[in-house]
Amino acid sequence: MLTALMPVGSYRATALQRRLDVDEPTLVAWHRTLVGLGYATSHETLGQAWLDATEVGRAAIAGHLAATGGGDC
């Protein structure tokens, strides 16, 4: 989920759910875990839920990808 949020400032929750091919309860559970770790936040715009990676979350995934050779960040 954080990898999907890396290149963008925010991701509409429904679009992220489709991209990750998960059901809503799974997406909500993942998001709650990331919020609890300080890696993500959310906001609402025009009645739509948006998910955001925090700077801490971006640094965590960048560090993970660098350590595992998972991509350029």
C-alpha cells in the first residue's frame, strides 16, 4: 500500500482499493495499521476518502526498497 502511495501525494481510497485488488475491510485494516505506525493519514474531499503517506511512511518504504533492491526511490 505504501509503495502505491510513494509517487503521489494522495490516492482516492476507492481507486487504491481497485489497484491493490482488495476488499474494503482489508484496505481499512491495512490503513489503520499504517496510521498506527505513523506511516499514513487520510482526509476527505468532496465526500471522497483519500489516503496519504506521511514523510515517515515514505522514508520507511524508501529504506525498505533500497535494502531489498526493490526499486529506485
